[in-house]
Amino acid sequence: METRTTLEGARLLPGVSLEHVGTRHAHHDPQAEAREPRLIRGRALIFWDPDKPEQKRHAIDTDQITPTTDCVSESLELLDERWKAGAFRHLMPDFRKRVHGGENFVIAGDRFAIGSSREMSPAGLKGVAEEAGLEMVIICGHNMGDIFRRNAFNLGLHVVQAPDAMDEARDGHVLTFDPGTRVITNETLGKSYEPIPLTPKEEEIRKSGGIFHVGRRAFLDSVKHLPRIEWPDADTAKKLTTTQQIAWAHRVNKEAQVAPGTTLCLYGDLFPASDGTGPFAIHTFNQITGGDTIYPRRAAIANDHFVFTGHEADDRQTEISRAFAEKYGMRKPYFATPGDGIFHFYFPEQGLIVPGGFYPGADSHSRAYGAYGAVGIGVGSTTLGHGWATGYVYFTMARQRRVRFTGKLQPWVGGKDIVLALLHRWGAAQAQGMSVELVDANRQLPLVYRNTIANMMAEAEALNGIFAPDEITTRWFAERGIEMPYPVLQPGAEAHYEIDEDLDLTAVRPMIAKPFSPGNAHAADEVAKERLTFNKALIGSCTNGSYDDLLHAALVINQARAHGMDRVAKGTEFVIFPGSRLVKQHMEDADPRLGGQSIASVFRAVGGQIRDSWCGPCFGQGADALQPGQRAITTFNRNWQNRMGVGGEGFLASPAVVAASALAGYMAPPSELGIAWDAEMFEP
């Protein structure tokens, strides 16, 4: 097997010379000049926990900062208009008014801005303050959302992790922030606070004014050099985890140390976006390159978020990415049209994700690529646009932890049950922002299960999660005729893990996660005793939208039909969202495990409806989104407040559990239907 050693370098547009690029980027950039730091002063605006007086609200996710309906960009000229208007629309409706009144120090608890990569959140918050002639400072505690944090530095939004300052602040307190030293002073209390320090590269980006200026300075040099991938020798590799080995190979500076807390520049094998994150990435690319010098590097865009809503504003948003693709000649599979697939599922299916690769994607669930033996991380649109321009991104190495899945997989248990059990165990702390080495000790987890687990490392608040390639991985690629250009890696025998733990699969049962956290998971047979009813049963998404996922649900339904349960419960909508167009087509094929029926025919026979492939109701978009007061059991990955629709409640489960619940009329595992487990029938 020939090992890939280089990635494609920059391609100049027709008629553009290297000299032209140099001249284009040699002009004076007054905004990039160092400015004299100006003390920022204002009053505290505090998010209090409604259930715990005197405690700051923890785990405010980006869905609460910028609700889905406000994530729209109708043009590159008016990117942030909707983002500003929607800032904390539901959590604090008078937020904009209060900031304009001088409450520009936003204070929240630990784990602030976790979740979605939506760069609309920091951009909108920054814009709310600027339209009143103010600068915003965000003060929070530990374990801030890593993507939001990176996005904030890229945009010049001041974010400070200072647990004591956060804890002691009260409404009306007057605070100052020194941009030079990052010291917070509470003038009301007469106390100053040192924040958690940044890495040197983070300081460079922050002090330079953001990613646009840093990217412009690096652009010409990046055009001149061919990206090179160099794998560690055996002595070096034995001390590195799988994630660290991939980072080591993809370094721009081959002398840089791969250690926790170090910010590296890493070449990307692909920089994927969606129609939702694409516009701001395009804007960043244009800001750095001028928009008239090079083709975007290793760019990919899937239209999967705002495509079937019927809203003119959403159509204008998707048109931005379509025009960009047309300008630069992007075609399938690098530009996926509506219905082609959800990008975390579609790009691996198309062979664009390979073991050993490094994939910064402008969506938090890009972590799914860890199932394929790759490093997938979620980044914001500006980081992605920087990657399109230079071929690399900034990446701060996290501490490493390992989870070994041991024991024997139990009846009806799939990847969703395993990851829900893991998130339940981790509790409020979750993965603490670490990189997670996921080990299938007994080689019993098919790649579809691994996809679900790695995908939901986003909900685990891990930097990434990765299954090192093994025979299950190589067989999956071989069956599809997809080449594996990089070495088949294994974690080093002497690699260090901050936390090392086992999860015994013998003890894992089918699970259901109740609102409003994936970690709020309970055994499905216990939940069944509560007879929790619902309005919608939804199967699919990037987490559980593969053919095998849908087959598992169809097998449950087919067996239940043999027991006389031939329709979904009265008043229940049963809707299926395949991961890609190919899966949707394949669903119509006869399957021997269904006695020659197709998956689609089994679903339709009980009243199921099959939609096009897109993300819609998973984040509260389209006709299938939840309405106020509605409840759904789904195979989606998030069930945060208002996530699936304002005022709705989402419960998370596996395809088998959702299918069984649709027939039972209340949330329950397949065993509740009287179906006996048959390994030959139901094992993947």
C-alpha cells in the first residue's frame, strides 16, 4: 500500500500568478496594526439558574444563544442581522435592550456555549454590543464550549474563563476588563481576577484582531508551500495516542511539539461545511484571499440544513453556497445538492473521509469521522474559511482519555444505547474537553454503531472521539472499494491517558434519554413503566440514518406485525429521515432479512412516512419540527430545550426503541412488544 505523503497545494485561478498574489497581499492593512489596549468598563448581566437561587446558570448551549430560526444569512452583506436580533431570544428576551443599556459583561456558569458550532452566536453577541458603541466581555467558569471559545478569538469577542470572578459577581456590579492583560476587576467589590491563561497561538490570534488578519499574513506563504504529511517513527508513535499520531503527521511546523495545551497548525484532508455554516466560511475565505486569487482548498459543502423549509430567507441562504460552488467549479461529491445527504454521513459514504485523516468540519458533529479511524473536530465557519484559504487550521491539543468497551453486547443494544450509557455515567462533567480514544476491545461494534458513538462525542463535550482502525474498519472500506492511503494506526503502547476507564457492555441495556440532556438517560424498560406518550416517532439523522440503522428498526416492526401489531399507535406520526439519497434508494430494495420486503415497504405498511435526507427536525426546522407542547421520541443526537422546536420535548433512543415505541404508543424497548430476541435475526 502506497502511503500518501502530500496533499494538493494551492491552485491559482486562471490568469493569476504568484507575483499577483504577493502584490495583492502586500498592501497596508491598517486594521491589523497593534492598537493601544483600551480598558473596557460596564455592568454585569448575569444568567441565574432558575432552579437554584444564587447559582449561575451552567451549560447554556449555543441553541439557546442563537435559536435555529435566527441562524439565517440572507446575504454576505447582511450576515449578522438575524444573529443579533435573535441573541438569547427565548432564554432572555430583553437581552439586546439590557446590553444597549450598559450591561455588556455577560456572566454565566461552567460549560458556557457548549454544543453546536454555530458561529452566529459569538458574531451575534459581538454585534449586539457594537451597534450600541460597546464591547462585550463574556465571563464564565470551567470547560467552556471549545468551538465557541475558538470562534470568539477568531472574531475578536472577549471571552474569559475566570471561575472566581464569575462566582462572586452580582447584578449591577461594575466591572472592567483590560484587553492587554485580560485581568478582570470587579470595582464594586474592589477585587481583581486572573483568568485561565491562553496558549501563545491563541494570544497571537486575539491580539492580532482575529482570524482575518492572521490569515492574510499567512496566506502568501501558504500558497508557496506544498502540504506534506509525515508519520512518526516507531519510537515516537509508541508514546502517542491515535489522535496525537494523526496530529503529529499533519503538522505544518514539523518541529512543533504534540502535547496537551499546545496550539498547532494542522493541514486538513477535507474542510466540510453545510449550507448553514457555508456563508460565513465563504466570507472568511474572501476576506483572507481577496476572493480572486485561488480556488478554495479541499472544500466541501452539503446542503442539508435549510433546504426543505419553503422559506424564502432559507433559499437565499442556500443560494450563497450554490453560487460559490458554481464560481469555483465544485461538483459532487464535494458539493452535495438538497437531498443528497447529511454531510457527516454523506462525505464518508462518498469516500472523502479515510482513516488517518484530519477533518475540521464546520459542524460540531464532524466528530463522527472518528468512527472511521480519523480525527474529526467541530470548528466554526471562520476557522473553516481559514482552512479553505491556507490549507490548515489552528488546533489546540487536548488532554487524552480512553474508554474501553468490554464485555458482551446485550440483546437490542446498539451504538445509541452505548453512548447514552456513557454520557449518563460521565454526568455534568462529561468528557471535560478531552480527546477520547474509543476502544472496541472485543471487536463487536460494527461501524454503524461506532458512527453513533463518535458522532455524539459532541454531546459528550469531547474535542474528538476516535476508534483506531481495525479489521472492522478496513473491511468497511474494502467492501466499498475506497482506498486507505494512510497507515493503519494503533495507539502507542506507552501513550498517556489522563483518565482510563472501561465500560462493560454486559451491563448496558436499551436506553432512553429524557429532556433536556442526552446524559439524562435511563433504562428503557424502566421508562416503559411510566407509559410516556408522544406525538412523533422520528428515525434517522446523521446519528442513526444508515441502511443498517433503518434495517434494525424495520426488523422490529416486521416481527411485531407477525404478532398482530400492524399499525403505529393512534395519533402518532412515524417519520423516517435516511442519511443520504443512496440510503433512501436502497431502502426500496428487497432485503432477505425482511423476507424479501424492502425497508421502505415495512415502514409504509404501518403508517410510516419517508422524507428526503436532511437535518430539519433534529434542530427544529421544517414541517416535522415539534410544536409547543408536543413530545417526540427520536434517534437524533440532541434533546436540549427548544432544540427540536420551541416548546417541544425530545427524547433520544435507538432505532429499535423508537420503532417499538411507535407501535406501542408509549416509550418502550422491543421486549415490551413481546418480541423474543433472536441473535440470528437481529444482530448486525
